[in-house]
Amino acid sequence: MAADSAYVKQYALLCAEICDYCADHCKEHEHKHCKQCADSCRRCAEECRKIAA
């Protein structure tokens, strides 16, 4: 990304997809750390989509 790669958008979209996947799985658990992970992953996915826009 720092080198302005031609694939920044694709990387960012893939990252968002992975973060959404993680969030979906973590939110299914009742542990506090899992809920925190899901929230973090959702925020990360949002930021990745901004990069890809």
C-alpha cells in the first residue's frame, strides 16, 4: 500500500472479507474477548472498505 500498488483495492476488499468472517464467528461466542474481537474486526472491515472505495 505504501508503494501505491495496483492491487490496493483488491487487498483491502480481501481484508474486509476476512475481518467480516472473523467477526461473524467470534460474535457467536459469549466470552468477552470474543465480543471484543468481533467489534474490532467489524471496525477493521469498515476501514478496509473505505480504502477500497
